[in-house]
Amino acid sequence: MPNITPEESFLIQANALAECYVHLGELEARKDPLIFNNIDRIYGPTGKMMAAQDKLVFQGQGALISVFYTLLVLPYEWEKKKIGDFNKLDLSGPENVASAKAMVTTDTYPNTDQALRHFRNALSHGRIDWSANGGLVIKDRDARNGYSYTADYSMMDLGKLAQSLSVAIQNYIQTVIMGRQA
């Protein structure tokens, strides 16, 4: 059995929770009584208001933001602090998805091939907003140098980005953590 650090354990649990959000969201969207009735029971009038406005608890923006924070921001911070093997977490796939899906409206940074970095920075500093169509608007800035970056992601594209992060984490588990057995 390979040694799993507390941070890796958290990452594995966060990835599992993200998968649960997806499946619970599917049940919620179908108005499955198992989920739908429990949301009403847990949230009472608030749950009823959300349902009346066709807002989902498990497939909403809040669930996605929490998934991205735990799967993207925390591993970056751990790597920066030289905790564990997070430098071996290959985020090139998610970077490709983020770059392809970002509807960039502002980019004054000198290196423009860093959509995932901008996404992560915007999340970690709380510079996010919602567009009129329900997408996520991220805003990254470097006040010292006067750089700014703004991009919009549709909910569908956020789902694709979350899936690519999940694949990268699964690959990390298989290659880095399970590789310690050898």
C-alpha cells in the first residue's frame, strides 16, 4: 500500500466529492425524489424558492466553484510550498481546455497562453462574477504591472474544464501515488 500524504488524501476526497456533485446534480435535474425531496427538507423555503426559479443546488455555480477551488487552487498552493509531489500533477490537459473554452474579453499580460493560471488566480482572489447568461466571469490582474485578464466560461465549458481536472487528478493518483508501490 503506497503512502498517501494528508494533502493527497484531501485531493482524492475532493475529487470523489466532485463526482458526487455530478451524480447528485443529475438526480436533481431529473427531479428525482431521493434528492429533490431532501433538498426541500433540508433547505425548507429556500429550497422551494430555488426550485421555483429553476436553480439547482448540486449543479449550480457554487458547486462548480467549490470543485475548482479544491481541485485547482489548493494543489497549486501545496506545490508552491513544496508539499508533496504536486509538481507532478500534469495540468496540460486542463490548460488546453481552459485556453480553448475561455471567451477572453481582456488580456494585457505578455504571455497569453496561461488561461488556467488566470482562472486559478481569479478564484484564489475571489475575482469572479456571473454573466447575464449564467456563465462564470473570471478577472485576473497584476496591479503592480498594470496587467489584466477577463474571460467568460459557459456552464457547459466549466463542466468540461472540471472533467479535464478530474482526469488529471486520476492520472496523478495512478502514476504518482500508485507508482510509489514499485
